[in-house]
Amino acid sequence: MVGCCTRDGIIFHERETIFQLSKGTYYSPFITPTLWSGDAVLGEWHLGCLPNCPLHPQLKPYHCCFGAAGCVLDSPEIGHGEAVVYGVIGNRPSVGYMRPEHRGYSLHIVAHYGCWYSRDLGWSRAQSVHSRLLVALKAEDGSYASRHRNAPDGRKHF
């Protein structure tokens, strides 16, 4: 339910810092993908209620968090017009608005929609959105390490 924490059920206060997981479409050069109407928000968490995994914010170009785990698409890079599941940290907006404010210039998790819901990558209908987020954050941790280890010029690539 939008407006309360997926983990503990406590209602958010306006402007409280939250993590929001949503589905949408990525359009370059914009930072945040568009929200799909209706059930676009998959869950919202207090930062302390997130699974205990490191967050690795990504700047563009974005890469699917399941890249190192075996992205089901041809390329782990998120392309223009692709459907995605993504997470951002921001401030809870005023009543009537869905997208967090003051999100910054990065996404904290991003996956191809097809990868997020892939049975080959561990998804099942019985799985809660919280446990799927944990799987995705662990996969992102591996992808993050792989992207940084394989950087040919020694620079950090996000």
C-alpha cells in the first residue's frame, strides 16, 4: 500500500525519507523512469526497514542489477524505452502525489522488468516484494563488484 512501510506497516509522514520501489519505463536522458499508472508502486520502506544489503546508487548509463546473475536480455544496459523496476530514495511527497521528492541523480536499484519477474532468476508468485528486493540487492552487489573489477581504464563505472 502506498503511504505506509511495506515491512512494518507504519504510515509515513510527509517529507519523511523513504525508499520506493516502482515499475515504469526508462526514457533517456531523464534520470528517473516514468511511473506506470495504477499499481506502479510495488512497495515503500523506511530506510531502517530495508533488507540488510548495501545500496549502490547508479548514475547513467544504468545497468540491470541482475547483470552478473545472468540478465535474461541481450545486454545488461538499460536502454531507452525499456520497461524497468527501480528503486529511489527521497522524501515522501504530499498527499495525492506518488513519486518521492528530492530523489537526486541516481537510481538505487534498477532491473529490466523481464529480469525482475524471471523465474530463471528466482522470482515466484508466492515471493513477497520485500524478499524479491533482497534478492535484487544481493544481485546488484555482485553486479556492482563486477562492473568495478572489469573497468578497463581503472575508473569507477556506474
